[in-house]
Amino acid sequence: MSKGNSPEDERPIEDVSHDVPEDVSEESRPSVGRALQQARIAAGLTVDDISSATRVRISIVHAIEADDFAPCGGDVYARGHIRTLAKAVGLDPAELLARFDADHGGRPAPTPAAPLFEAERIRPERRGPNWTAAMVAAIVAVIGFVGFTFVKGDDGGGSEASVAEGSESSAGASASASAEPKKPADPKPDPTESAIAAAPRDKVTVKVSATEGRSWISVKDHNGRQVFDGLLKEGDSETFQDNEKINLVLGDAGAIQLYVNGKKIEDDFQPGSVERLTYTKGDPQVG
């Protein structure tokens, strides 16, 4: 038993294209919503079927098929929904998007990304004791003691004995120092991928990369302020940071790879799907 309206109750209007002259005007073509509805019915799908397949809410599907794009939340989101629904019913998204742009004042211009907060520097690990410096200091102390004994000697013989004895001690100390294996200093840690990608714990950091194509994205901070609203082309990346949370809308989530607080998000986003995501300081996990 089907949940929503059945395809039989929404039979498409009989095709009368053979009665229309070839030079029919642009206005006589079906609207974006009507074209999507006719294609859905022709495919034998209900609104519930389309909503389940695309994860677009039923109310928004009904509104779009009635050419009411206000519930989408803006032209950027409306374009993403149109693209998703067109693919689900087997239509070419480019033609419908061109018609939508013509009816709504053209394609929206992307807004520049907000400046980022500078990430905190990662402190290198503490080094171990410097054994080489300690041995040099010991040798200098022995040489100084020998010189002091030579100056304070009572007579020449005593001085000569002291010098001989001091020289022997110095040579012995030098030999001992040379024989003792030197402990190498701890190597300075090389920067690793995790260190480079690390983010401050008191903030949430999200990196958005278009790896499988291009996608429209929208980003808002915890106050609801628009931080970014535009198109990422394939190979482009943007990074966003906030003290509490970041809200994302991905027009084509299948083309996007996310890194949250330095960790890769492994969600299996489908091509053409629209995703609304929220990330906080405690993630990675979809909020």
C-alpha cells in the first residue's frame, strides 16, 4: 500500500504536442514544477517515493511541483532541490535550472568567504637532556681546577707534580669522556598530517572540499549569521571556524569531502543529495 498520492491519481495531461506549431513560444512550455510533476507521474512514482529517494521533505516536493519555491529557503537551496528532483525522475537538470534562473532574475552570485581565525600553533615536544653540553662543561671544570692548582702550588716541585698530576687527571677525564658513549638528542618531531590538520579544542573547525565535482554550499555561524553562500568548483576548498557550532547546507553532498576538527567525515553522501549538517566542538559526528 503506497503512503502518499498514487501515480494513478495524478495522470499527466495528454500530450498535445502534435497540435502545437514548432514556433511555440517559451511561455507555453510547462513550468519547472509542472515538468517535475509530469515526469514523476510518468515514472509511476508518488511524492512519498521521491521524498524517500532524495531525502527532500514531502512538503517541499509538493511546494516545488506547485512552483512555490519559498519553503526552500532561498534560490540557492531551490536550485539544489530542483537538481536533485530532476535526477530522480530522469530529467535534465540543466534545462530546468536555466528555466528557473530565467524566471527568478538569473543565477545568484556567490558571496565571499568570511576571514578565518588563525589556528593555534602546535608546540613541539619537549627535548631530552643535552649530554654533549654536559660533557663539555665537565671538561672545562677539570681544566679550570688544574690551572688553579698550578697557580697555588708551594714550590716548583709541587707545582710540577700538580701539573703532572693535573695533566694526567685531565687526560684521564678526557679519555673517560671520549670513551663514554654519547646519548643522541631526541630528534625534533617532523610535522605530520595530523599535526597540520589539528584544530584548537575550544573552537569547531570545518574544511569543505569539492572533490567529485562542484556544489553550492551555505555556511552559518552559531548566531545564524551567513558566513558563506556560493559555489565551490571541483578542486576548491574552504575552511570555516566558530567558537560553538557551524551549520552547513550542501547542494550536492556527493561532490563534497568534509574534515571536522582535523578528522575526515566518512558519511556516504549520494550525488545530487541536499544535506543540512551541524558540527560542534565535540564532533566529528553529525549534529
